[in-house]
Amino acid sequence: MLLKEHFNILVIAWIGLAALLSPLLLKVRAPYGRHSSRKWGPAIDNRLGWFIMELPSLVLITVLFLTGNKWEINILWVFFMLWFVHYFNRIFIFPFRTRTKGKKIPVLVVFLALFFNLVNGFLNGYWLGYMAGGREQGAGEYYVDWLTDPRFIIGIVLFVTGFLINQVSDNHLIHLRNGKRLGYSIPTHPLFRYISCPNFAGEILEWTGFAIMTWCLPALSFAVWTAVNLIPRALHHHRWYKEKFPDYPVKRKAVIPYIL
């Protein structure tokens, strides 16, 4: 079993890697979805690739949580179920609702995302299953009235709000292709009024809330990686919209209203 000090060093190093990669992610458009490119080597079906790369996030945290020695702490079940609901949707529901028939995703992108989800799933699963504790057990992280702690209340409000924003935004984007619409068009839902990518903003908000409610390094690392990955992606989407649609709303930002 990893010592807590060694585990924390590992997580901090993982956060440091995100910081080092952020300038590169700002420059390089990840070649999938609307930015798809054949220059990145062999590709596989988009839905299959999505399923493969997201699955470890659900499997690892479930196995580590249930085989660990901390699952008897009630508050940890709340954290686990929130994670489970998010990833069950991302793996088994969302990919099969999208209208991406015939689209491909580079194997390299799938591999890189798979690597991230293996590390992220391990860090958060190992924390929940083996490292977290309660004050009554002398560990100091969680205690019997954690559900009334301001960190939990603020965190779960942010998480649920972000989850709902993400779901509503994705649903709107999916339905833009209803009927004979096969290409892209300008999103018109109120959530898109001020930013191009409320789906990404929602997910960033979601995992920021998770980091606050759990108040632990692994969840913080996930929030950092989410922002480092999705903010550049939103900026690339925003530029793409402006390049493709001459009448794209001028005042609309990428991911943060009025700012970015």
C-alpha cells in the first residue's frame, strides 16, 4: 500500500505535468470531432474510440473503491455515485446519442485519453478506496457531519449545476442535427448566448465542484486537468465557429462569459 506522503507526491507531479502541457494544448487542435484530421495516423470508429478511452474511468474507480477498506464510510459513497453517474452517461449513453455515423477518431488520441483516464481513475479510486478516512477514525479528512460542511454544500451545488449545464448543452448540440441536418450550425440555446462551449464550461464547473466537496488532492488534479484540456478545446471551437460562420455572434466568448 502506498504511503500517504508518496501518494501526495505522485498527485502533485501529475498536476505539474498538466501545467507543463498546457502551452502545447493551447497551440495544437486535438484532431477529433470538428477538428478531425487524417495526419494523425490510423483512426477507428468515433463511438468505439470514445467507449474504449472512457471506460477505465468507471472500471478503475469502481474496483478500487469496492475492494478497498474505506467503502464503509458513508460520505465516500456519495462521491463514488456522483462519479459513477457522470461516467455511466459518458460511456454508455452519450456516445450512442451523438449523430457521428462514419466519423473517425485517431488511435493516438484514443491512446492518450486512455492513458489519462487510467492515471486519473487510479488516483481518485485509490484515494476513495484506500486513503480517505473520517475524523472519528483518526484520519482527519471526513467526519460524520461532512454533509453539512460548507465545502460539501458549495461543491455539490457546483457539481450538479455543471452537470446540468453540460447535459442541456450536449442535448442542444445533438438536436441541431435533427432531420436532414448533417453538418454544423450555430447553436442558439440560451446557454450559448454568451459562450460557444457551455458544455465544456459545465464540465469544468462540475469537476471543480467535485474537488471542493471532496477536498482532496486527486480530485483537485482532475479539476486542473479538466480545465487544462477543455479551455484550449473551447478556444479552438470558438475560432472554428468564427472561421466557418461569417455571421457568428461577435460578443460571444469561448468558455467564460465576457472574459475568455
